[in-house]
Amino acid sequence: MHNQIHEFQQLIPVNTPLGEGYLLYICNPGMYTNACYAVVLEDGRIRHFMDHQVTVVRNDTLQIQPKESDESRCEPRRDP
């Protein structure tokens, strides 16, 4: 089975258990395994987190807005 890795062209701001940082890439080793998120933290450390440990931070520049019903998670705004 092949690992799938997606490297972002633009860094995505995220919250982690160790604080805020920027998402570098996602590695998905298979459909029965959680994805692994590589994050560079504000202090420069690079750490890996599982998908349940990472949430996207609101960012108006990237058009990321929280859902009206759930302020704890964010998703990209869809323009009509």
C-alpha cells in the first residue's frame, strides 16, 4: 500500500495540543489508519499530530470562516 502525502503550497494556520502552528503536509498511510499532520509550531519546532488533534484557525485572508452552528471548527467559505 502506498502512502499519500499532500504538501501545501500555502501554510494553513492550525491549533494543536501544543499551541498554534502552520500545517506543512498531511500523510495518509491508508484507509484504515488516521492521517498524520506535520505542523511547524510558533517556536519553530516541527511535530506530527493525528487528525483528531488538529483544527483549522479562522483566517479571513484565506477565506476560512467558522460554521454558524459550531465555532470550534472552521472550514473554507463557499462563495455563491
